Amino acid sequence: MRCAMSRGHDVIGTTRSRGTNDLVPFDLAHDRIHDRIDFARITNGSVWVINTITFGGVDTCFRNRQQSHQVNVEHTQILADDISSVNARHVFLSSSYVFDGTSVPNCETDELSPLNDYGTHKELIENYLKDNSPESIVLRFDKVVGNRQDENHLLSDWHTASQAGKPILCWNGQTLSPTLVDDVALAICLACENELSGLYHVANPENFSRFEVIQQFLNAAGADNDVCNVDAEALGFADKRPLKSWLDPSRFIAATGMNFTPVSKIISTFLA
Ligand SMILES: NC(=O)c1ccc[n+]([C@@H]2O[C@H](COP(=O)([O-])OP(=O)(O)OC[C@H]3O[C@@H](n4cnc5c(N)ncnc54)[C@H](OP(=O)(O)O)[C@@H]3O)[C@@H](O)[C@H]2O)c1
């Protein structure tokens, strides 16, 4: 919301849980968007509905299979139809977890092969939008990180561990493209402003092993914590994950001119 407003857009935000005056209550499990927002009163240009809802991450979806399918698939399909019926356009946030990680980097034309429920839900909605609302925008992201110490994300986890002098566990062999959350917000705005439709990969073009990113972080922080490489079993995941994720963002960069923030800059801003 902050990013879109700073770029001059009129923004209406919804919330399920936070009772603030400036956000409209909306629970995807129970509400219809047109009962909450009066689209007829929005007459000023194109209307996009940025759908950032997920029932939860990989394990939450797996542990609550019926409810997560209801929210992430059944109710999201209803939302998609409702968005089309008011002539607005759906911006759906998808994930690199639509792939199994065996052949990276992945581009938009690659076959989907999700390993877990979360990725399967994303695949089902991507296909639904392709068939029913081709004017929609689907943006696939990889690992999103922040650059602030007062928010919860990968770097703040490592920071907490490093300050406590604790070892940092690292999934052996995992690769990722940490993408700054502010870049994600900007990319969503650019996608709308450029009137994109269809599927785009939105991820930092840099790709690292998790071990390398942890080392970069510890070096920049002047910390010397142990980094323990462990296998997936030791991390106690409830559902499977691809070991490697890497999205090729060339199509999005060509369409928008987007510049992604390098990981070294994300780390230095975080530590500063
Ligand atoms: N974070 C990443 O690294 C990443 C990577 C790839 C793709 N994505 C995708 O990007 C989107 C945003 O991710 P995120 O990390 O911000 O996820 P998140 O922190 O789990 O936030 C999900 C949001 O969905 C809301 N929500 C859940 N059930 C709802 C319902 N029934 N009705 C209305 N709202 C509901 C939650 O509201 P409450 O606050 O009330 O619980 C929360 O605000 C998701 O679609 C996710 O799959 C994220």
C-alpha cells in the first residue's frame, strides 16, 4: 500500500485481522469482495486487485489440507470471478514452488511440477486465471526478505542467532534468490502501470547457496557463528520443498526496466 500510494495511486487496503479504521475488513473464507468494496464508485482509470492472500506457508498448508485448499483454491477462484465481474484485474502472487527445482533457472515457459500442496494450490490458480481471466497478472516470486531489524524474515532470524552466539542451521545444498520486499512492492506497481497481463518471474537475478548468503551476512556483521549444514530431515519439514529455486526474471526486466537490489546491499542496509 505504501509503495502504491507513494507512486500516486488511489489504494484501498483490506484486512482480515487488524481492526484499523483505514483498512476494509475482508476474509476470503467468508466474504465476497464486491460486498466489501463498492467498485461502482471507482471511476478513475483501471482497477487492479492485488491478491497477497495465502492460507499460510508450505507446512501450514499441508497440516491444514482441507482449509488451505478451500482458501487458496476454491475461494480464490470465486474471488477471481468476482474481480472479473466488476471489470477489475487480478494480480495474483505465485511462487517458485510451482517447480520441483531439478532444472534451474526456470523461465515462464517451463513445465510445472510442484512438490507440495502450497505449490499445487498456486498451479491450480495460475491455470484457472489463464483459462478464465487472461487479463490477470501472475507474478511468481522466490524468497522474499526484508532489510529492517524490527521485522521477521531470514536476515532477522540470522541476526538474532548471531547476537546470541548460536549456530545457524543451513539446509545443505539449498539455493535461493533473496528478493527485497520493497522490490516486490515496486514490481507489483510496475506490472500494473505497464498494463502487463499473463505470467512473469519477479526475483533477484542473483542466485546463491543458502550457505553463501549466511556467510555473506556473518562476514558483513563481523560475526563468526558456526554454520551447520544439515539435510532436510533434520529441519523437520512437514511437506517437501525443492532444494533449489531460481527464477529467470529476464521477461519482467525487459517489460518494466526493473532493477533488483543486490543481496550485498540488502544485507548492508539491514545491518546499518
Ligand atoms: N514471502 C515469500 O517469500 C513469498 C515467496 C513467494 C510467493 N509468496 C506469495 O506472496 C504472497 C504474500 O506472501 P507473504 O509472505 O506476505 O505471506 P503471509 O505473511 O503469510 O501473509 C499472508 C496474508 O494472507 C492473509 N490471509 C490468510 N488467510 C486469509 C483469509 N481467509 N482472508 C483474508 N486474508 C487472509 C493473512 O492475513 P492475517 O495477517 O490476518 O493472517 C496475511 O496477511 C502470498 O501469496 C505468498 O504465497 C511469498
